[in-house]
Amino acid sequence: MKKVILKFLVYFLIFFGGNVIINILFTSNFDLLTAFSTAFGVSFGIAIFGHCTHKRGKEA
């Protein structure tokens, strides 16, 4: 379970940083809530999906 949390944190930091940079470059406003929610949703989905597929791979 620790690996899932670490993967989530790594994905979150990457996507949050990318969203903030893109938000600054292409929009006139600096909206952290949008960057946070997008990064959280995407990184949570990737981490859970990876955990479930890895878990199923061990069972087969």
C-alpha cells in the first residue's frame, strides 16, 4: 500500500506542477483550485488503476 501512496504523490506533484505552469502560460488568471482538482483526480485514478491491474496480474 505504501507504493500506491508514493506513486500517487509522485503523479500528483508532476500533474500539479504541469497544470500550474500551463495555467500561467496560457491563461491570464492563476487558478490553483483547478490545478489541484485536476491533478488530484488524474493521479488518484492512475494510482488506483495501476494498483488494481497489478493486483489482478498476481492472481492470474
